Amino acid sequence: MRVLIVEDEPSLAEFLRQGLEEHGCAVSVATDGHMGLAAAEEGGFDVVVLDILLPALNGLEVCRRLRLQRPALPILMLTALGTTTDTVRGLEAGADDYVTKPFAFDELLARVRALARRVLGAAIDVPPLRVADLSIDTLRRRVQRGDVELALTPREYALLVEFVRNPGKTFSRAELAERVWGVDFDTGTNVIDVYVNYLRNKVDKPFPTKLIHTVFGVGYVMRLPEAV
């Protein structure tokens, strides 16, 4: 597995490099945003570990530009900013996951491996997922409702896939956090609610039939139209 680390703190970059190499990764390091963007655009990496606070070009902008150039490249964001707003900004920029500093190396390693598995272990020929007039081409990561193609962020996409794969199942917020984010979220955050709202605005709001529903006191469910 090839990992690109974009981090301007020399001690942290070296710590990550040594740790990942000890676990069999081939690691390259970039120390500012422009260098990181150029290296990632050249290709060959399975995962990018990207700090937000970078000189020259901040990590959020690097992430946005990478999403345009390499939409399937997994990006793990490193942030010292722990509020819900900051987390959402990083994920909205296109990050697949994030780790808040300070962090345990084992946690970061597990997340890097999980992101790499999503790409390296992806099936080559997978039929579209469908619920009603909603379809997901998981190979090309394309989402359509009827004849309308929907533009989703990576996190919105992952959340929608969970709903579509499990129509009729009521998910608690904790279940969605574990399945989509891969971690148990602090119950004081509202990231799950924020993202379900984002998803509804794109998947349901423009259309007469609503698919994603709130189960008050429990969580959320995707219902087939005849079951609404």
C-alpha cells in the first residue's frame, strides 16, 4: 500500500512515516499544500493522509482540488480543530475520514487500512443498487434519481449506500456512525443529523416521493414508496 503524507510538522510527519513503513506501507511525504497536491495528482497512491493547517495551500483546498482530479482517491484528514463545524467543513471538502489531533497511531493505521480496502477490495463488476427510482452505480460512484444525476460528497455517498443496501431498516445514529464513519461518535455531536439533512436535500427534496424518513427517538430509515 502506497501512502502520501501531507504534513508540515517535521516530527509528526517522521512519526507517521516510520510507523506506516513498519507496517509494510510505502510512504512519501510532502511538507506543504502545493507539494502534496502535485504528488497526489501524479498518481500511484492508495491513500492520502492530509493535514488541514498547511503552508502555501491549506488542506481543505488541496482536498477540493484532488476530488476534481482523482474522485476515487481515499483521503484521511488530520485536524487539530475538533468542533462539529470544522469536522463538517473537512468532510464537505471531500475527505473520506478524519482524525483529530492528538491521536493514537493504531487508530490512524486502522483508518488508513480501512480506506485502502474500500478501493483495493472493490468488485470489478457490480450491478447497480436500486430503491424505487433511485439507482447507484457503485463502480463509477454515480447516483441517479429517475433521469437526474445527483452530485454527492464522498460521505453523503457512503451514507446513501448504507440506506439503499438496507431498505426498511431503521438505523440509530450510533449505527450510522459506526458503518459510515467507522467509529463511535461522541453523542454530543450532531454530524449524523447534519449529513442526513444534506442527503435529503439532494435525494428527496426535489422529488415528490420521499425515501429517507425520521423515526423519532430512534434514527432514520429508507422506506420503499409503497411502505410509506
